Amino acid sequence: MSVLINQLSDDAVGLLTQLIKTPSFSREEAGAATLIQEFLKARGASVCRQQNNVWAVSGYFDERKPTILLNSHHDTVKPGAGWNYAPFGAVREGDKLIGLGSNDAGAAVVSLLATFLYFHNQRNAFNLICAITAEEEISGANGIRSALLELGKIDLGIVGEPTGMNLAIAEKGLIVLDGTAHGKTGHAARDEGENALYKALNDIQWLRNYQFPRVSPLLGPVKMTVTQISAGAQHNVVPDRCHFVVDVRTNELYDNQQVLEIIRANVRAEIAPRSTHLNSSSISESHPLVRKGLALGKRAYGSPTLSDQAVMPFLTLKMGPGESARSHTPDEYILVSEIEAGIRDYIALLTDFIF
């Protein structure tokens, strides 16, 4: 068994090296998708592809058994300034593998693929689907949301993101709101018009100070932050329109529609959500998968960062090699030992697992 796991680990690191060298920005993931598709095919898996989403289903599939989804994403953000290494260089220095997407979420991608291949031809108490999907970094419509329509019934998901292989059992949701306050133009030198900017400031003050009563022990309170504001065209005209943007991070005690209704009931501006589908998610500490992870010495916590969990209508656990603080940073890296440990931990989590 250890020989097989060692081989899977070596193959995973080799694939990650190739993925780092292949730019895979959101909506531009075709090259990385092909690498993953060919990797699975070469190892005997039956592979499906929809646009830049790639998945495989384990052998001995039985519709009477529950199905577990292993999912991570192969798209990346674009590299920012400050890199000392080539973002696509896949430089190896001792235990460290440096490159864009190595930590977020390439290490989880290759570790979940290795885990899938380990269980692929075993008769398990569950079916296994491994889906490596696109557009996670932009919450795009052609990523996991599109792939889920093709995968059939899923009972449980493991979402690969850098958590230090600890158990993120809750995750904050997101609503981005466009607020528009309306007034009437007038000359700034005279007492006329209705200043839309002042109206907006009253709403912004409420958004800044309001505290939602339900506070999560894992995720804390719902958090609202006004991040942009614009009004007026010239200095001597009272503005008749003021636009502002609100970033709302929801906890698992509210769904996004509830939060939206509370905000609309308390502000005068028009409030338009860009979307409401990125809900908070959670899984109980008493769930058998979480209990098994805790028994393996893992820590359970609430994650402030958003992932594709937000669009999955079934229970999910976020867990993967790497550290969230390295994501989207110059000289992003993963430790090869983290990948090796991640594969072993995923396998231990699923071995003899029963719902």
C-alpha cells in the first residue's frame, strides 16, 4: 500500500509541475484541463469533459450507494507585482515548489486526483466522483455550477482548498450589493435640490453600524463593508444620484435572501444584488466525516474565505494541503511534503468510511 501511495504522490507532484507551467487564468483553462484529462486517461479512468471542467467516476458505481464528490479548481488569478521567481517556472528548491497556483489550489487538485485513483477500482461503501473544475476564482457560470448539472445526485462533497489539511466546517457566504440613492439637481450656491450623496451617507451610516443579531460561533457576525462610492459630475451641481457598493459576508445562520430583505427594509436607497447564490455553508461536527477527521488529529474551524462550496446544494467539508495565507501572493508555493501528507490524510479519511 505504501508503495502505491508513494507512486501516487510522485505522479501528483509531476502533474502539479506541469500545471504550474501551463497558464490557467479563469476562462482560459483549456490547457490545464487537457493535462488533467490526459493524466486520468493514462491511469485507466473513464474521463468526461464539459468545457474546461474534467471529471471521472469510480469503478463499481452503484446507484444504491451514496456518492462523494472530490472537487477542486484548476483556474488561477493573474500574477501580481513583486514576484522574485517566474510565476510559471515551477521552480523546485528542496521541499518547496514555487509557482502560480501551486498552493491555490494546485496542491489540492493533484492530491484529490491521487486519492481518487487510490480508491478508483476498490469496492467501497460509496461511489466516488473527482471533478476538477474551472472559473472558481471568479465564481463563473461555466465552472462547478455548470458541471453539477451533469454529475447526478451527490450526497457529500470534499472541497480541496488550502486549509493545512484541517477541517473547515463552515464558510462565509458573499453578497455584493449596488446601492443607488436618488435626489434632485440644484445649484450648489443656493438652497435647492435634494443631495443624493447625503441620502446615501445616511444609509452608509446604517450599514456601518448595524449588527445582525445571530452571531455564529464558527464564523462570527454577518459583516457589511461599503467599498466604493461615486456621485456628482461637477463641483457646483447638487448630485441627483449616488452609487455605492457593499461587500456583505454572511454566516451560516442566515441565507443571503434573508440578509438582503433586512437591508432593504432599513435603507432608503435602491439595493440591487449582483447575485444571491453564494450562500454560507456548514457541516455539523457530529457528521461522521468530520468526526473521523477529528479522530485523525485535525482541527475544525470556520473559514472566512469563499470557495465553490457556496454553490453546492449538499453537505460539504473544505479541506486541503497548503495555507490560505499563501494564496494570491508573490512567490506562491507549496511544500512537496504537504502534498504527500495531504494524499495520505485524504486516503485515511475515506478508508472504511461509512455514512
